[in-house]
Amino acid sequence: MLTAEVGYGILISGHGGGILAMAVSPDATRVASIGFPEDQTMIIWDTLSECVLHQVRWHIECPVLVFSPDGKRLVSSGDSCDIDVWDIVTGARIVTLSGVAEFCALAWNKDSLLASIDRENVICIWDMDSYQLLRHTVIFPSSPIINANADDSESEAFRIQFTPSGNHVILLKGTNYDDGYVWDLHSDVRHMKFRTYPRVCQGHPAGRPLNTVYFSSEHRTILSIGSQGIIFRWSTETGRLIGLTYLGPEPEHDHRLQAAEFSRDGTRVYWSPGAHLDSEKVDVVNISDTNTGTMLATIPTTTDPKGESIGRIAVSPDGKYFAVFSTGSVKLFKAGNGRRVAKEVTSMRVSTSFILGEFSDNGDVFVVGTSRGCIRVIWMRDIEDV
């Protein structure tokens, strides 16, 4: 089933149930997704022909999907000691890389290196030309092995990424990604561990960390942000806290942020002020300068007087658009004038954590996975103001 609507995107169906994981190829021509356990399929979608390209019977509980930088291959794993490599053109499995524990996060850089982290705290670097393991190391050796079956409130999560230069790997670990780790790929001994937020900052509680970081190779710093509205600057040389930026007057910084995301160049942060204990839900996204904390824009996200609960914000690579994920819906906005673009992308009537959506690396499309097993592909060149 295909439906098209101007400014609304293309809806392509394929899964028999909801979508559990999704990835968009860098050139925006392919989307990979894995359905919920009852669906037991992995699908590769063609966004140009608007159809299902390949469909593979494959069951996994906690899937991870990553495209290669050239978009010609795909890696998948999760709840398994194996990483499967797929050919996007044929849909065939090329090779299986085997580890010693279940993999929970993957990242692929432009130099054809794949970084993986497993549930026994082992980080590996793979050569994706020869499919050989190049090196590995145990991080956080004092940490207990993660209980994959723990309650969501207590289980730990991993996020792994290469820096823009491809020379370092950043790993975030913990229930709220509260531990950070930087690995220099050109030195096996230069590892740096840091906290993504301090428990107390200049006499104020820092709140919980929000799941976003920005790495600057030029300034050798990492930016992180806490729920109390403070941006933290960390040295990649020492792991020490070297600076703070308050999103609002310093003595009154009590925003209780719900969600935040840095722009790709690290100059701006898009954030949603969380509801205070005595107030209603919020209805705006603010854009601030990361160096000064100066408010650059305040953009309303709903006309509902009761506001909405914003769970996540995604920013396009060029910073011109951002997406707001609230309970049951995803909306797109222009950052420059605050205008909402396209209609409501999806209505799901499920918790925000189950809404999947992301921009392609080239910024051409925004893709959302729906609860009915469909993907909605929105070409940014076609969107219109609502």
C-alpha cells in the first residue's frame, strides 16, 4: 500500500507490526528496519521507487542497525554474539562477525572501521574491508556485567560514535549515559574517561544527563547537557570539567529540561524546558547559543493550552529544520522562522520512546517508523509550511 500527500511524505507499508529499530542510509535512498518480535522480519526499503527492496526473516529482541558510509552495506546485531553484514543491492548476508558477548551498539566510520561494544564492556574495532578484528579493549573493568533482562529503570544502555575526523571513538554508558569514554584509535594506551555531568555543580544539583553530546576535535572539547539547564565542557585531554554555560540566568537555572539536542556544528542547542512540579506541560522549543547561553529563538510546538510532553528533539544536518517527538506524534519545524512544515508526521497513541525518526546524513529526507509497520518518507525539498 502506497499513499502520497503533498507536504506529508510517502507512506510505505511492509511490517506486520510495529517497528523496533530503523536506520537511514547516508544518501537517503535506503531505509532498513526491524519489526517487533511477532513480526520477525528485517526490511530494506527503497525511498526512490517507494517500495520494499528486500525482506528477510530475522528475529532479534534488541536490534541495532547501521549503514556503511557509502550506503552499500548494512550491519545488524543485538541480543546476539554475532554481527551480520548485508549487501544492500542483493539483500544477501555477506559475512558474520563473531564476538564473545551480546553486542549492544555499533558505529561505522569513513575509513571502513566498525566500532562495537558488547555487554561485557569490550569495545572492538573491525576492518570492514577484510572483516578482521583489529583491536579490542575492556573498558570500565570494575563495572559489573550488564543485566540485559533488568527492568528499564535500572538497566544500562550504550551509545557509541566516531568523532567527525574518525580518529576517536566516543562511548556513553549508563542508565542515563552518565559515564563517557574516549578512545584514540592511534594510541592503545591513551584512553580517557569522563563524567557526562557532575552530581553537583557550583553548589547546584546538575540533574540527570540528557542523551546528547558534541565532540569538537578543533577545540579538543566535549559538550554535554544536564536536565537543570547547564551545558558542560570537558577536556578530551584530561577528562576534566573546563567550563559551564547556563541556559538562563545563573542563579535561577532551574529549567528541568525534558529534551535537548546539539546542532551538528556544536554552536547551538535545541531544548525543551520541562514542566515544573506546579505547572502544566510545555509547548515550546528554545534555541540557544552554546557558548553564551543566549536565547536565539523560542518556537511554539502546539496550540493546545495544556501543552505537550516532548520526549526527543532531532536536528537536521544543516540546522535548518528540527523534529519534535511528543507523546503520539512527530512534528517538523523550520528553525529560522519557527514555522511548522508538513502535517503531523505520525499519530501513534503509544509512549514517545517507541517513536522512531531521523534525518539522513545528507539532510535530504526525514524518515519516521510508525506503529503500524510502515515508514513515512518526507523529502525536505517538497515540504511546505502548514
